[in-house]
Amino acid sequence: MKRIFIIALAALAFAACTHKTTSSKSKEENTMQTEKETSKTEKQQVQLNDSTHKELKVLLINGSPRKEGNTYLALMEVSKQLEKNGIATELLQIGTQPMHGCTACNHCRKTGHCVFDDDLCNRAIDLMTECDAIIVGSPTYYGQPNGTLLSLVQRMCYAAPQVMQNKPAAAVAVCRRGGASAVYQTLLMPFQMLNMPIVTSQYWNIVYGRDEGEAALDAEGLQTMRTMADNMAWMLKKIHNGTPDYPQREAEHKVTNFIK
Ligand SMILES: Cc1cc2nc3c(=O)[nH]c(=O)nc-3n(C[C@H](O)[C@H](O)[C@H](O)COP(=O)(O)O)c2cc1C
């Protein structure tokens, strides 16, 4: 009898212990589950907040014939930072193919596309139609932007001002030693007359380097790129937080010169 009583007591103690372990385990599991769910909800909330912004995309144009040279490196630094901010990028390489200059034929004023269809211009205009902002980068050539890039930017702006307007823009200049600030200013000139907000940084958007890859050593230049990307993302999110609320402009765009 005594033995039966001891066995029963032991069984009871074991059951209580097992129950305790199971219940504390399931409590732990529940806590983990709740934590998981909370973080899931938080994630959904972040996504929800993000979904108030449409999918935003920035067109990057590498104006160097060197496909993966210093301008490319600078633009990739921008691209990585934009992507950290949830902004997509599309890279267009100017490459080594010939580029027409504007012939002032005015064909584009009727069609929104350049009369020359055998270079990158019309493709760039189409990409710009899909994108919400533009960043152009150029090496410094004799204190000037690469001529092919400059010609592309001029023709895009002349052919499709409606596509460009209101979209934030930035320029990046790369040089070995000098002339980059002239490149930077020159590249911004067309954007500055198309109602495009210019995105700046902690310094002019200039990166230093000569041989391919040297730009990776310019810590300040690369930080300037990242800051510009953060500023670009900030501006885009402000603009697209809901339906963009662009300023009302006068219906008639006056074009006068000193003769008439
Ligand atoms: C034709 C030519 C002209 C150049 N002129 C300048 C110049 O005026 N100032 C300067 O600092 N670097 C000048 N450079 C050097 C480039 O700007 C530099 O190597 C830059 O990193 C090239 O960029 P990328 O690697 O993206 O092509 C010139 C290079 C070439 C090929």
C-alpha cells in the first residue's frame, strides 16, 4: 500500500513537473509567436508607410566612355544609397558610340522625340518618362563635360521638356585634378531652365580619380555622393507622398528676346 502511495505521489509530481515545463514552454512559444507577429505587423506597417509612395525610380546616366571607370563608381555609390532608401535606379551608359548634336531642326517640338533615331537620345527620353528623377555623371575633359553626354542632355531637354519638368535632378563631375566645378555647373544648366529641383549635397558633387577605380579612394567624394542620394530620396518621397502637388505656373510661357 505504502509502495502504491509512493508511486502515485511520484507520478503526480512528474505530471505536475511535465505540465509546468510544457506550459512554460508553450508560454515561451506564445511569447516568441507574439514577438514574431509584432515584428510582422511592424514590417507591414513600414511597408504600408512605404506604399504611400509609388515605386520611385531614378535614371542614372554615366557620361563616360569607360563603362566601369570613376564616374561609374561615383554613380554606383549614389545608386547603393538610393536603394537603401527604397528608391530604384536605372543605369544608362553613354558608351563609345557616336552621338548626334542638336541640329535645331525642331522636329522634336512636334513629336517629343529626336529626329535622329540611331543613338541613345530617344531611348533616354523613354527611360526618363518612366523615371522620377535624373542624375548625370561625367568625367572632366579639358574642363568640360564629355561632349557626347552634354549633347544627349541638351537634346533630351529640348525634345521633351514636359517629361523632364518637376523631376529632381543632380549632376556629378569626376576629375583627376581640376575643372570639375565647370563640368558640374554646365551639366546643371539645362535642368535649371526646366523647372527641375536641383539636388545638392554637403559639397559640390565632385569625385576625384584618374585611373579606373581610383575614385574608390576619395572618401569625401563618396560621402558627398551618399549624402546627395539621401537628399534625392528625401526630396522624392516628399514630392510623391500622395499626389504630387506641383506649383501652378502661368499658362503662357513667355519667350522673348531683344528683337521682338
Ligand atoms: C580627353 C581627356 C581630357 C581630360 N581632361 C581633364 C581635365 O581637364 N581635368 C582633370 O582633372 N582631368 C582630366 N581628365 C582625366 C579624367 O577626368 C579622369 O581620368 C576621370 O577619372 C575619368 O573618368 P572615368 O573613369 O569615368 O572615365 C581628362 C581625361 C581625358 C581622357
